[in-house]
Amino acid sequence: MLVSAKEMLNKALEGKYAVGQFNINNLEWTKAVLLTAQENNSPVILGVSEGAGKYMGGYKTIVGMVNGMMEELNITVPVSLHLDHGSYEGALKVIEAGFSSVMFDGSHYAIDENIKKTTQIIKIAEEKGLSVEAEVGSIGGEEDGVVGNGEIADAAECQLIANLGVTMLAAGIGNIHGKYPENWKGLDFTALAAIKAVTGDVPLVLHGGTGIPESMIKEAISLGVAKINVNTELQLAFAESTRKYVEAGKDLQGKGFDPRKLLAPGFAAIKAAVKEKMELFGSVNKA
Ligand code: 13P
């Protein structure tokens, strides 16, 4: 059964580790992430962006797939199905469809509007037992065609949003989605410490987990980050393995064109990447 992310994140905050949110794109992604979580006895959050939701045939399709897989594959570790960077309308839709967690990203609104809309989503989500992630300070880079500015979140604004009763809070600290540029300055730990000081026990979320050096991940966790989102890295791993398979001409040998064979190396690559992150984040054996 899908669970809210509340308990797993509060436990992570207390135990000084982080739970990975791995964004899913299709059946192979979902199966790879779920099996890896089970094999490593780790809690896990499946992230679905609005674009990926549309791609996979709608939120209800995803809920059906994930619930079915958890039952058929005997997945017993805590799994949360979470909307990533949701709009107000998107958030309402996934609550109806049966997700167990939702992010309402109001970071592009003025703070008053962000507060108003986040408050409404919390009220609706709480009635159904879903966890809620809010965002302050938009996270840069490109995701689903939406390009954020990459801001350092204002600590006072973070405090206002945290006080609304959100389950977890994403705050920009120089992190961006996708690959980091050569001249990236790194995460702003002074800003993170200032945000932590005024947001109390609210687990903080680090977006843009792809390509952040290990030492920075560890420092972020020590300063109160309890959820780390990873998307691009799994896409790169999948693409590289699939390309190698095709470039080696394996799809032309025997039944190598069968999707069960063609997609197998990419599937294995996703599993390996997820395992590596779970080890780095410290969530192995924390289910
Ligand atoms: P990356 O694609 O950089 O890993 O970021 C993922 C993310 O933050 C999803 O919200």
C-alpha cells in the first residue's frame, strides 16, 4: 500500500539520512526503482512530473500500475507516490487519482499567493492523508520545458511556508535541475543553515540531485535535508546503456529487437544508479 512521505521523512531527519525521490517515466523505470528499494530494504519516493504523468497515460494509469506492481512484486518497503512540481490544478488531480503525496510548487508566485495556494492544498491533502511539499525560491535549470531562475530562497519566506504545516519544504540553495555547468558555484550551505534555523523540524528537500558531489550531499543531509530528488541521472544511465546495446548491433542479433531484451541494459543501469544513490543518501536498511 502506498504511504504518505511524512513518517519516512521524519525518521530520516532524525536518523540523519535522506530518502531518495526517483522520478519515473514508464513501466521499466517504476519496476527498476521499486525492486531496488526492496532489495536494499530502503524507503522510496516515486516522483511524477506533470509532463511524465501525461506521457504515461494519466495519473490514474500510474496509480494502477504502481499499486499493481507493489502487490505482484511483493514490495513491502514504504513507497510514496508523489507529484513533482505540481501546479494547483495538477495537485488536485493527483489527490483524486490516488497519489499518496503531492508537491505544490508555488515558487513562481509572489509569496502571499504561494502561501494562499499552499494553505488550500494542505487542507485538501490532509483530509486524505497525503503529505505535502511546498517550494520557496525557484530551482533553476530546465524541467519539462519549464526553466526556473535558480534562486537562493529567502529564509523568512521559508519560515512562513514551513509554519503552514507542510510535510517537507524545497528551498533553492543554488541547486538546479539537469547537469550542472562547469562554472557552478556549488550549494550555498550558509543559506541552508539559515533556512534550517527558522524552519524547525520540517524536513528539507534538495532538488536537482543529479551531479551534486558526494561531499556536498553529505553536508546537506547533516544540515537537515531529508529528501533528495534524482531524475536526469537515471535518464543518462538508461540512455547510455541502451545506446551501447544498439551500437554493438545487438538489436540485430537473434531476437535482440524484443523490447524485453532491448530495454534490459537500460533497466539494469537504472537499478545500479538507484542503488548507488540509496547508499550515498544512507537510506539502505531504513525501511
Ligand atoms: P535532476 O534531474 O537534476 O536529478 O533533478 C530532479 C529533481 O529535482 C526533480 O524534481
